[in-house]
Amino acid sequence: MDTKWQRNSATHVHIVFKKAERVITANSEKVIRHHNLTPSQFSVVDILYTKGEMRVSRLLEKILATSGNMTVILRNMERDGLIYRNCYAKDKRVSVIGLTEKGRKLFEKILPDHKKDLEKLYSILTDEEKVTFISIMKKFKEII
């Protein structure tokens, strides 16, 4: 079998992608974990910080988490004083989640170092490679 074909196969692409993803994830989560947050909790704080208060169902769509997992994440974040939960004004059965002042301050504390880590991590790519990488990754949105 032709070795060049194998190295360009979907399987090989996937293996290389997964290995790179593992390295990227490990490096990009250092600051987050240093502040005793999980990546999922950081995603919640990030979304609420940038988008504001929202219904739980909308938050789930934004971070692509399962509702069972999200229930635990939100309960722990509420316990730790990072978020608040209120009833939705139009339907009391629906919860609205927002960021507390403590959550806002934590995000503002983490963000500069997180951005620095990401800049360092992706500095191995040229600006042109970053544009190409983004373009390639966006193609996967079309699959869904």
C-alpha cells in the first residue's frame, strides 16, 4: 500500500488532530485550573461575562454540555458564589443564570493570564497559518 496515501488518510488526520488537541488543551487549561475552575466552569463564566444573564437552555447550547453534567457544574458554581440562579420572569419553571460580582472578578483576574498562555501556545503558527487553521476548523461547523 502507498505510504503517502496512508499519511494523508482521514485516520491519520484524526490521530494528528487528537494528539495536537491533547497538547493544546493541557496547555490552555493551566491558568484556569490554577484558579480552581474546571474548563467547563470557565466556559460558563466566560459566556455569562460576555453575553450576560441567560436561560439555562441557552447556556447549554453555547457550551455544548449535557444537561446532567451542567446541573452539577451550575450547582457547584452557585455554591461557590460564582453564579446566581433566578426564575425567568415569563415562566417561573425556567431558570435564568447570571454571574455574581465574585464570578465577574474571578474572570477578570484569570483572563489576562489565560490570553497570554494562548498567545504563547499559538505563537508557533505564523499569522497566515492561523488564518488557514481557523478557516479549516470552521469547515467542521458545516457538518452539523
